[in-house]
Amino acid sequence: MVRTVTVTGKIISGPLRGKPLVDLFFYQLTHVLGFEPFKGTLDMKISRPIDIQAFATKTVDRVLFDGSRHIDLFIAPVTIAVWKKDEYVELAEQPDFRKKDLRERIEDLKKQQEQIIQREKHLEELFNESVERHDCFAIQEKNPINRTVIELVDKIQIKEKFGLKDGDIIDIIFYEKERKEKPRRLKFLKWKK
């Protein structure tokens, strides 16, 4: 089972380096992602610092003259959840305990519990209906200056597709990459002579 980590992100106007970044790595990104990315990125200020390296399934790298490998970008598949509309959900009314006897209080608590269960079902349905999901990729440099800013890249311009503007809030779902267990090394005993 794949674990997910969800962070909330706020759309910001970045330093306008998304287009030059995609231009610089355009052919490598096209090869690694399997499609031609839109020449620009969607900059997100996320709610907590995150290291994409833990979620990255792909990288943009190069081999240096000495034969060592240098990683330029980490690429992680993500799903963004964009709310279609604002919904208001009524909360269950709080019972008034002052004038009621114990039986009435118990009945009120049972009604409140049923209301809470119904409200949770309603919230789940609302979430599924009100959220539009879209798969894309998050990219981050090997040593980013700010780990609370990530850039989203896709075939299309995400901002236009969803009608987003600076300051809008969306959820970003990261998928933890599967860890392959390394084969155990057998340690042989060395006998002293």
C-alpha cells in the first residue's frame, strides 16, 4: 500500500524563473516525463517544508567529466485537489443541559451523535463532488533555497485549466515511493590462525 502525504499549498507569483527552468531542462524533462511540458511552472507556497527527494521517482541528472553523477532536479508525481465551489455545512445543534433531566440529555446526545455521523457522510460526499483532482509533477532543485516553495509542471497550464489565481489554496498529495529492501549481505567469519 502506498502512503500519501497531503500538504496545503497557496499559489504565489514566483520569481518568474519557471519558463527559463523548463527551457533549460526541456529535452531532459520531455524524455523523463514522457511528454512535452508547458513552458512555465505553477509556484506553490506549501504549509510545511517538504523534501521532494523522499517522494521523487524521477530525476534530471548529468554525468560530469570525472564520471560522477550530478542531480539537477528531483521529480515527484503528485495529485492536486482543487475545490470547485465553496460549500456550507450546518453543524449539529448543541443540546441545552440546564433544564433537562438525565433521560432527555441522553436522548439529545444520541440525536447529536446521529447528526454528527450524517454530517460526516455528507462532508465525504461533498468532498468527492466538490474537489477536482489532477495528476501532475512537482519539481525541486537538489539544494533548494526554500523548502516551502515547490513548482508544479504539466502538459497544460494548470492555472488556466482550473481558473486559479494568486492566493488560491489547493491540496497537494505526495505519494511515498516504494522502498525496495536491499539484499542482506552475508558476513563470513574470519578465523584467526
